[in-house]
Amino acid sequence: MQKVLVIDGDPVSLKKLELFLNREGYETCSASTGTDGLNRYVEQGPDLVLMEVSLPDVDGFTVLEELLEENENVRVILMAASPDMESAIRAMKMGA
């Protein structure tokens, strides 16, 4: 079973994503801050990270940079509540 780490500062969104992924057959672990997410990544070694760009302690781009330092092959999907083409382009250029 593949494991997905969900990082989102909104507890409702976090729970909805976990429930959806669990129903689809994925094992999940979660974090509500970027710092906690980085720690969980190191501890749990998930196959995929699904992360909100806006986090309470640090932005998702900073977390992405640190995840890439930890594992250059990390798979990350960045999510944003509002459509922002610049952020999407930046995320893709960084490897998300």
C-alpha cells in the first residue's frame, strides 16, 4: 500500500483529504505545519507528499526545498486555495 503525507494547515481540509485517500486505498499520515510535515517525512518515508502552499509556520515552497534536500526524488503535489499562475510555474520549476 502506498503512503501519502498530507500537509495542510486547515484541519477540515486535512481531514477531508485523509478520508478521501484512505477510501481510495492509500495509507496516510498528516501534519498541520511545514515543520511537522518535514519531521513526518523523515520518520515515515511516504511515497507522495500532498501539501498546501500556505502553511501556518512556513510557506510550502520552503518545505519543498527542504524535502528536495532530504530526497531529490521526492514526489510532491502542491495545492493552492487560490489560482496563481506564478506559484504554479514556480512549483513546477522546483520539481513539484
